Amino acid sequence: MRINKIACIGAGYVGGPTMSVIAQKNPHIQVTVVDLNVDRINAWNDENLEKLPVYEPGLDAVVGEARGRNLFFSTDVDQAISDADMIFISVNTPTKTYGKGKGQAADLKFIELCARQIADVATSSKVIVEKSTIPVRTAATIKSILDHTGKGLQFQVLSNPEFLAEGTAIQDLHHPDRILIGGEDQSAIKALKSIYEAWVPSERIITTNLWSSELSKLVANAFLAQRVSSINSISELCEATGANVEEVANAIGQDTRIGSKFLKASVGFGGSCFQKDLLNLVYIARSYNLNEVADYWDQVIKINDHQKTRFAEKIIQSMYNTVNGKKIAFLGWAFKKNTNDTRESAAIYVADHLLEERAQINVFDPKVQEHQIYKDLKELNTRSASENSELLTVMDDPYKACQAAHGIAILTEWDEFNDYDWKRIKDNMKKPAFVFDGRKLLDRKKLEDLGFVYYAIGE
């Protein structure tokens, strides 16, 4: 089975970077990324590579190399489906906001719509690759729809979950820990494997059955999220006992059975995957009446929510139990550094908590645009859009954001925050000048020597 043309439905944080690297490493294969969002496709096609809709270090160079050669971005979904030998489905699978499973189950509406569109448009047999994060056994749904076209075509469905970390996605794509392919048809598996073998050593490409592959993605994210919640739970214990969470994390991380990764305490995890996949895992477990399993993973989410609330409450408590009318500068809104993704960012929920107490918030983030910040707050439906804009201001200069502020909250671990002139910042703040470091980013001694009242999680 030879693959000459690939289509990817979905030009978001997964589809865009993944297909760009596949095109870069396989110049003989035509790769077309399609999306119904015209503005998004226009951004992918913009001559100015700084205007790509996804910010990832190194992505601009990859797109610049392959775009126009064998990498194309288009809104013509039907044509791309018709032409392709292999189709990647990389659409959003958000948590359901309605009906059965509301608030936990994955909404597979877009996955099914993709399958139906492929079934309607296809005139030749194709390999369908699940790239979106989906519940176990979703492949059976896709296969059922495709097998009932009545056209006599053959469709092979593979699971190929992504394991990218936003902020290091290009590095992760160029040097993956593993590539996972789940499927039943060996020729289809071999075809997909050959695409990755253009740059990934064969021993790093794992093959499993479909269901193991689908479940592995959820479990991988659940285990990573569990580590974050575990160390965050210990951060609260450290604050109560006088221990230092960084010292504890370093001590336990030296144990090779535990390891040092994902042991950095913070205001809480965010992003498009961790919470969504945990909720999905909880829902799947409950659907099989595995209530003890569901309760276990549900606690990981509860600790994460608690950490965000606890951080907001610490700000209020430290500032004499009221923030009404007080200006608080937020440095960072993205859920982590080196990305403009704000999905489930801790900053959203900390801000919402403080806005309920009538705080005045100034936000500065080097990569997140103003409209996105207001959109994030609007989606919470806590207050009207006019109230949000009245209480929260988005700034394009960090020093202006901090001017006359009573306190500063570090919500994203952008490296540049360390390089700011903190004496200048303090001189222009209300006194006492508070810093609440939700990412344990700054130097406590340096800030305290300048006269800041400094709080960091876990100390």
C-alpha cells in the first residue's frame, strides 16, 4: 500500500504542526490540511510566518520549508478527501456540555461528522487515521459508518494518538519518545509506519490493537496529570508544616523509580488535554460500573481545582481579606510558556475568583491576544461581557500592567518575567507590594531584598 497523498481534517494545535513535520520529512508525499475555519486557513497561508494561528517554537521554519512544496492548507474539504490515500482526523473532541455524560464524556459530534463526510465523498478505498483524543472503541463507530456507504470501498481505521507537549511540539515531533499505531490491517499499519520511518527509528514505533492504542492516550495524560496533582497536594502540606516543596520534589525525584519530571508544584495544570481526558476516563469507568476506579481519577481533578481556588484565596487573605477595588497585575494567561493556547488555563479561574470579589485585574501575556482573554472569561458565563471588560484590562506592556498595582500574580512561567526590572516595578506599585508566584519562577531572595512581600506555592 503506497501513500502518495495525505489529507488532514482539522488545522488546529495537533493537525497543523503534525502534518507540517510529516510533509517536511516526506517531501514525496502531498499533504493537505483542511479546515472550515477560513480565518484559520488564511493564517496558515499567510506569507508572514509570525502570523501562524498556532505559536510553537520552530514551527515557522518547518512550515516555511514545506509549504507550497508538498504542504498545503485549504478549506476545500471534499476535494482533499477525494484525492487522499490516507486521511487523518484531527478535529476537536471537547467535553460534552449537554445530554448524557454532560461535563465528563467526550463530544464525538465532529468525529462522526468527519466519518460521514468521508463516506459521502470518497470514491476510492482509504486509510483513516484517528489523531484526535477519543474514548476507547471510537474506531468501531467510524468503521461502522464507513462500511455502510454501499459503494464497495475498503476503509481501514487506525489509531495514532499524539503525545505532544505544547511549547515543545516541534521538538516532540522531531524526536518522539514513541509513535503508537493501533490497528488490525497489517498493510495499513505498514503504510502509516513507513511515513514515520522517514525520520523515527523503527524501534520507537509501537503497534498495538485499536483499543489499547485509544486507551493509551487517555491513560498517558491521566498519569501525567496525576503527578502534577500529587505534588500540588504536597505543596499545601509543605506550607502548613514549614517544608519546602522544591526540596521535597528534588529528594523524591532522585529515586529512579519515581523520576524528576512533572514534579514542579504550580497553581495547577491546564491545556486542552489533561482535564478533558481525565473527565473522559472517569466517565468511561463509571459507564462500566467501575466506580472505585472513577473516584480515584476524579480526585486528581478535584485537587487541581482546589489548587487554583487556594491560590486565589491566598491572594485575598494576604491582601487583608479584601481585593475590592484593588489592582492586581496578572503576568501570563497562557496555560504554559511557549504557547498561545489558553484552554483550561489556571489564569482564567484565578481571575474569575478574584473578579467575583470585585478586584481590578490588568493582564499581560507576550503571546495571547486580547480577544482570546475576554473570550475565555465570557465562556464561563459568570458575569456579562461588559462587567468583564469593566473589571479586567488587557495590557501590551508588562510595566504598565504592574503600575499602581497592589499585587502581582505570576500565572504562566514565561522566561522573560525573570528578566524584568523588578526594582522599577516595585517603585511604581502600591505599598506593601505583593508578588504571588503561582509558578515558582522568580528568585525569592532577590524580590524580598527589593522589599516585596513574596509568596510562592509550597513554601
